[in-house]
Amino acid sequence: MKSFDPTRPNFAPYGFTCEVWKPVPMKRADRHNEIELNLLKHGSLVYLLGGKKVAIPAGQLAIFWAAIPHQIVGSTTKEEYFVATIPLAWFLQCQFPEAFVKSVMHGQVLTDPEPWPRGLDFEMFGRWVQEIEKEDAYSNRLVLLEIEARLLRMALAVCREMQNEQTTVSRYSPIPVAALTHVERMTSYIAEHYTEQVRVDQIARSVGLHPNYAMALFKKALGISMVECLTQHRVAHAQRLLATTDMKIIDIAMSSGFPSPSRFYEAFERICGCSPKEYRQRHALVG
């Protein structure tokens, strides 16, 4: 049974995995550029995602983009649970509905609103663990096909729920696999450098693309612009520091990569709906 290793390098990739994990509190947040799936048999897990607590209940498949800092801070079970990690480029090339992809890439944790009878998902995840352990191409391909089908069912259920809430849902536009690899590399670059004064042309240059083409490709693939993605990472970083430290807010703004306090306050209030001070008062985990 696996548990988080706090000595692993930050942003080191997991690759394509499906494993059994032990639900123990993590000593620090983890970040990696894969899509992560969680499935619990009993109880619940509580993540600190960005700087907000998010509970994942038993029996409901959960999905999130693991480039956002995430840390298990509590659980109501000691029983093992399943964790799968899948490469971002693979997730994007599956052409799931745009609203589903966009929600994941905006840092939301989605749970299946129409969960399968418990035994079916658990049996399937258990089989995936065994198939991947075989370490052969056909077994991996089989598992990826089954994961794609399972996530498509989940995506359609999420979109039906969005339609009930009168949210616009559209089909995801196909993008060549080679182009998606560029997108994956750009998201990795952003996630590793967002605390620096990164420019769009630097991000494009990191994958050998013209800035205009890179911006258009990024927006088409993820539904958000490079600047929005940078801002999302910076705000999530600030949320975490506000919730877990007593650092001065001005220092948090600078350490999160914002070029000025005014830009920090504007972005934070737009995304979080409150000021940094109010956010700390509501979510502080330190005395």
C-alpha cells in the first residue's frame, strides 16, 4: 500500500498509474502535471486544494488537475483507497465535453453526480491495478480505453447537471496529439515558474512556438488563456499561504508571483470573491 513521500521532488511526474494508497495526512502539498482520480470505499478524504478544504466522499469517483497544490489534511477512514494518475495530454486528446475539461482545468474537484453501484467502480479499479502491474503495452492500452469510457460517462453526467443549472455545454474541439504535447509542456512550464515574472513569449519559446500560435492553441485546448492559467496558479499559491501561514499579505503577493500588490488584490478578489484578509479569516488553519 502506498502513501505520499514528502521527499519526492516537487512537480516530479507520476506518469500513468493506478495504485492502492493509504489515507494518511500529507506532511506537505504535492504538485504534478497529471490528472488525478480518487475513489474511496468508506468515509471521506479532506484535501487542502490551493488554500481551501475540499471533502471527497466515499463511492463517488473524483477528478482534479494535480498541478494545483493538494494536500490530504484529514480523513474519516483508515481503509485503503484507489488513486489513478493519467497524463494531461492523454486527457485532453480524449475530447471530453468542453465544460467538463474547462472545469477540471480551472482547478475544480469534480465528483460523479451519477455514481455507479459501488461494487462496479471498485472492481474496475482493482482490475486496473492488476493490469498495469503487468507492464505490457496491451494491458496499458486496455486500461486507458476503459478509463476513457468511465470518464466519458462521468463527464456526460456532470454536463447534464450543468444543463440543469443552465450552464452552457459544448463539445470539445479535436486538437492534434502533437499539439497537445506542446500544451502539456506549456502547462508544466507555467506550473514550475509561476512565482517568477513569466511572460507569454517565454512560455511559447519554451516549446519552440510563435507566441500568437501558442496562445491560440493553449486557449483552444484548455478553455483558458496562458495569463488566466498563470493567475490561477498564483492565486492558489496565495490561498495556501493565507490559510497555512501568518505571512504578511504583501509578502504573500510577492512570493506568489504577482508583479504588484494592486494586481494581486484585483485578481484575488475577482477569483475568490473576497479580499485576502477576509479569506484568511474564513480559512486560516493556523492560530
